[in-house]
Amino acid sequence: MKFTVADLLDQLTPDSTVPVAQLEKALGLSGEPEQQHLRIGLDGLVRLGLLEESEAGLQRRQDDTLIEARLRCSSKGFCFALRDDGGEDIYIRDHQLNHAWNGDRVLVRITREGGRRRSPEGGVQCILERATSSLLAQVEEQNDRLLAVPLDDRLLTSLELPSADAVHLDPSQSSVVEVMVDRYPVGQFAPQGHVERQLPIHGGVEADLDLLLTKHGLRERPAAPRATLRTPAPKDRIDLTAQTTLLLEAWSNEAPGLPALALEPREDGAGWRLWVHAPCVAERLALGSSLDLWLREQAEAFCVGPSWLPLLTPALAKASAFQPGRSESALSVALDLSPDGALEHYRFSRSIIRPTARVDLAALTALAERKPKARTVPAGLKALKDHIPLIEQLIGVAELLRQRRLAGGSIDLALPMPAIPGLGDLLTPGPDGASQGWMVDLPLQHPVALLREAVLLAHRALGGHLAALNLPALYAINPAAEASELNEVAKAALALEIPLELSAEGNASAAELAAAFAATDRSRVLQQQLRDTLEPVQISEVPGPNAVAGEEVAVAPWCCPGLHYADLWNQQLLTSLLVDGKDRPTVRHKVTVDLASDACRSATIDWSLLTPSQLTPYQEAIAHGLAQRLQGRARFLQEVQSDALAMAQARQAEPLVGQVMPGVISGVQSYGFFVEVPPSQVEGLVHVSSLKDDWYEYRARQNRLVGRKNRRTYMLGDAVEVEIQKVDALRHQIDLVVLLPEGDDLTDSSEMTSSSGPDALGASSFDSPGFAASADGTSQFGADEDESSSDDDLSQD
């Protein structure tokens, strides 16, 4: 079918009736078979009570008991619905899945409210959108049936294959196959598929990239529609071509275009004026055009390690990219800063700039290593000799902005990507903030460190501006971490005898914990524990706080339209305001309001800034769940990039099988402990069943396993030596065995059983009903036994 249930429901609201013919047109259904499929879908949704049909057409029923969510399953069969509205995860028992698979968008109805230590439970009422149309699998023969067993063990089913696919049976399991889903499970009928092609497991970097893209359905992306790009209108554009403008180069040449920066003293001499010039993408295409809708579906630019899957079409990227010495249209903001870095005023504009020079990491490193009174200019700086004072001033301003951001509650953690060859631009964090709720701690002599402080401030300015004018923008929200979760991290640190200063109520903020952990010898593992408590950034149509940016009101991204469609959307809205916004009620009024600056926020605006025809496309897209769709796509991007990193780390570990390596305990659970092995920081599991020297009790509050007889402990941050026993690169599973210190006598293994005993949880409890364990070091119980898991808890099962 050309449409999903989600596409269909997005066209309908409880407030208005839509004729079937209009619905067919909106979904692009022109043929009779497609219209018949629509009719079948409509009948089913009416029977489910999701739609109401009358002679005038269809409308969606208002039902607040139905919750939109995305399904996340573990390899042990435990499933949770992750709510689009950010509410508590809902536990879904297997008989309540109704054939939904991991990753599917679903409508869930809560059947049992949660308690203090119990998740709410629910059942899937409708599958809105399937996440899996193809999968990686291995072909097996079971009971005279040919089956495709998914490589991703979170897909809790096998697919029936035609007998002709028996040629892909691989006893050596040296290859996998790509299977296309021909039929999803219906009633008592199992899912069916067919083998599309065979892929080698050990084929090198290019083969691994093919596996990654195939696994996530990115190997063949839909072609962009043909479109003629508009030329940005020169009228009312300010000419800034004489300004010294720097392009900070963070990524490789094939990466999406990034903003340019300029810095100059304020005219009043009290501080600085920081300019952020974003590539002008919005003016080159029409809102709601076929190209715009295609970009909306793609939503993100994907960095997959050695290469990019760009968001913009090649023609659009080329037309909007900045090049030194070439005049280009831009969308700009002038940020007036006080001497201590506080934002006092801002003004947006459509502009023309001519970038002066590129500044890369090598140049900034040479500047940092240059002696203060040196008369000679290092070779890496000769091309920038005339701009060295400006770069130094920019570094100073970025430091002021960084300090203010951290004072506002933002978190910097020293958890960079491991320097693995082949990760490419994945090694460098994005310049527009962090989707994971924290920032990678970078030296100020880094292009991203300079760029992100300016970009975050520009996003704060636009967020407050659009929220004050009540325009339909997309906001990046990031609430502070829950106090209860931070307290658990603080307790773990206190158990490790890490000195902490708590408030009178016994609480500690995330910023205080980050500062305390940075000064300890267990800083990395403690920062990892803190990281897991931080809320990810979400896209929302409602403004809210953003802890990453240190902003309590609103943040609206717009400076990186080549990376995220949300930025392009806000660019389109800002351009509409600058070009078409009404600065007074009628032409008879002589007093106008400057809609481009912060001055308008203090004015009384009791008229519509845009006409209904201009506002309606924005309002309809927001009403039809644009923010939720973009948020789902952003989450999918994080999964793909995490998968790329995990595969690269596992490949680094494969040659080390059988070797003994030093490592650090990064997580402790009842079923064993996780060890991070440098330099790739790959994480593997030492299962409790492999600890033959004693009974081991799990002490959750202290994050440690303790031997009953020998009192040996394994706790968070301990240095250990491990032998790498097995590596499964495709499933990202690393099996480890810990080596005991030399001279230690092993207790008779026949007397030790790690899977029994009143206080020890071992292999049998690991596989017991109601228990799920994830590869990131977390354990979760079913809804009757413990709280629900988060998205990250089950991300690598």
C-alpha cells in the first residue's frame, strides 16, 4: 500500500469532517486497487472505534485513553510502549501485542495503572506504522518448514520462506540474508517473506556498511522528486559581504553545510555582537511542495561512519553551501552580548555574506600550541595570519557563553567517541547541541566547541522569539533529570567513597555530580551512570525548558537545515515572518513593530502577524503530528549511529579473542558485570556463572558483587583483567571471563553454583520469567515485579 494507518489518521481530526474523495487526493491514491485498500482500512478503523463516518465524510474520534507510542522489545520477550508524549513507559504482555513488532508505532490503551514499583500495563489496539519491511536473518529448516530467523532477536518471530529459498541454507553461518516481508502476521497466519539477497558476515568495511544500511532499511532510499529551486529574493536583504566571516570546519567535505560566524565590538562599546549566518535553504523551496514533503519524510541527515546519507538533495545542498570568497544568501541573527556573555538583544535578518576563510581543527590546535610572545606564525596558521586576533576573541566569547550555559544547568561529560578508524565524522559531535541530553566536553580550541556555543544561543533567541509571538514553531525541549534518579547515582558514588556535597534535603544536581565525578579516579564510569539519568532532547510543538542549552523557556533549532528538517521548518517560519509578517494592524497605523528583533516581545500585538492562508499549512502540519514524526525519526537516527559504533567496536575486538586485556568494570548487575576494554571502549559481559571461586551476592545499592566466603568484590570502576572469549559483531555481544589475581586458590567448583542460593542471582535467574537483561548493563523486571525500562535500557538487547 502507498499509505499507512498513521498517514491516514494524520489527515483526520476530531474537529472537522473530510470527504473520502478529499482523503484519496491527500494520500495520492488515484487507482481503483489503492482506493479499495483505503476502503478496507477505513472500515477496519471505524469498527475499532477510531473513526466516525457520516454522509459528509470521516472524522477522527476523540479518545484520550488511546496513547501513541513506539514499541520496544527485549530479546527476552519483554515489551514496552515508549510514549510519544514523553510519559511513563507502558509494559505490554505478549498476549497484548496483537502482532505488533519491535519498533512499530502503535496505539495503546492502558489496562492497569502503575504503582510505586510497577509500570502501567496496556495492550496494543492498532498498529499505526510498521517499522520493519525487510530484515537480516539466517535461513533454518525446522520441522519441515523453511524459516528466516531474524538476526535482531528483539523481533520475536520467524518468517516462513518459500521452498526455493533453501539454496540459502548456510551450515557454516558465514553469511546472512536480507529478507523482504511479504505478509505480516494476521490472525492465526504466520508472517511470510522471501530472500532478496545474501550478504557476507566478514566482508570488510564496505560489507559492514551494507549490513548496517540493510538492517535499518536505508540501503535504498526513496528518490527525491524533481523540483526547480527558487532563487532567494534580493529585496530587503542586508549586505554583509564586507564583514569578516569565518567558516568553522568540523567535519569532512561531504558533510552537510554548517553556519558561519562573525564577531565585532558593539557600537556602544559594551560587549560584543556575535553574528550567526545559517545556510539559506528555506527560501529555495515552497512550504508543502513535493520536495518539502520529501524532506519532511527523510527528516535527518545520517552519518553512518565512513559516509553520509544526506538530507538535502545534491542540487539544494550545492546551492545553499557557503564557500570562502563567494557571495551567498544567508539567514542571519545579530546577538548583542554584554561583557560577561549575557544575551541582551538580538535581531534576525535575511542577508548576503561572503565568507572570508575556513578554520579547521589543525589551525586551532596550532594556535593553542603557539607561544604567547612568538613572533613567527606556525605553518598551520599562515593562511589565517590576518584573522588570528579575531579567532582569539571568538574563543574568549565562546568561553563566556560556555560558563553561562553550565551555570544554567547544562552538562558537559568527558565521554567522547572512541578513536576507531572508519568511524569518520561520527567521531565529532554535532555543532547544534546534543540530542542525548548532554554535551561532549571539548577544548575551546575545537571548531565544534566554538560553533555550538554560538548556535545554541541563536536557537535560544529564535525559541523565545517565536514563542512570544505565538507562532507554530518546532521546539527542542529537554527537562532536567529526575531527582530520584540522580539520588540513585549519588548513592552509588557515596558507596564508592566519592566525596559529595548534598543539599539539606539530601539531593544533588546533575551539574554538581558531574563536577564531583570529573575529579575522581572513577570519573568515566560514574559519568556513564550520570549520563543514563539525563533525559534526551525531544522535538515538540509546545515550548519548554532545555537543560542542554541552559534555557528555561524555549529553544527553536534553525541554524542547521542540512542536518535536521526541524531546522528547515523553523527557517521557513522565520522567513515568512521576515517577508510577510504584518508589523502593524492596518496600513493606516503609522507606528510599526520591528518583528525581526527582541523589541517586539515587549509590544502589545493584538493582530494576526500572518494571514490565514499563510498560517494554515504550518498549523495543519503541526496538528497532524509533525513533531512526533520528526522525534521518531531523530530517535531512529540515534539507533543507527549507536549500531554503527557498536559494530565498529566489536570488529576491533574480534582479533583479540583468546587474549587477556585490562579493563574497567562499567556496570554491575545480579547476573554479572560489564567490563569496558580500551582502546575501543568495547563493553562485554562477565556472567556470574563464570565466577567459579565463590558464591556472589548482588548488592544493588553499592553497585557490587560480593563473594560470600572470600569476600572478593567486583564493583563499579574496578580495574580487572579479562579474557575475550567470544565476539558476535552483528549482535554486538562480547563474552568475557575475568582472571583472578595470581596466587588465588579456586574453591572447588563442584561446591559452587552461581545459579542458586537465597542471595545470589545467576544464570538460571537471568533466564527466568519476568527478567530481562540488556547489553548496556541494566536489568528490568516485568510490570508485576519492578519498574519499566527506558528506551536505552533495551536498546542493545
